[in-house]
Amino acid sequence: MLRNKARSRKGKFIITRFFYPHMRSFTAIIRKGERQMVALCPELDVVSQGSTVEAALQNLKEAVELYIEEMGIPEGVSSGGDTIVVNFEVKHHGKTAQIVR
């Protein structure tokens, strides 16, 4: 297995691209949740978690394999090779959303 890693400037998330020779590659976005690391595969919208980055990634791989085994790869889903993930900031003015009924 081959892996490429990148860490955001503020260290808030980790992007890992994982692939095996002769297999599809996908992107994993891993960030710290309230109690565990949360891993997302954006190409398939599959999420998993683990107590460490490595555990979250391993659990995500298993979840992606199970997803593909059961559902297949949806039409139009490209491999993670063309995915760009960036961290950006926006101004927050302290307003919260309200439900209007």
C-alpha cells in the first residue's frame, strides 16, 4: 500500500490518499471529533472513526471496502487523484441560525 499525507497549516485535519497497486484510490479527510478521530471518504460519502489517526484510517478503509462490496462504486465517481481539499476561513459575526415556522 502507498500513502501520501498532508497536514493543514493549523493542524486541524489530515488528508490522506490511500491506494493499492491495481486498485482504486480514494481520499480520506481525517479530523479530530469530540472524543475520536473522524475519517471521511468524500468520493463515496463514507465515514468512520478511531481513537488515533491510524485507527480511523484503517476503519475507513474497511468501511469503504464493505461499501464497495455491497453497493459497488457509483457511476461518475472518480478516483481520489483529482480531488483538491483545502482549509479556508470565513468571517463569523456571532449570529446563529434560527428555525422559522
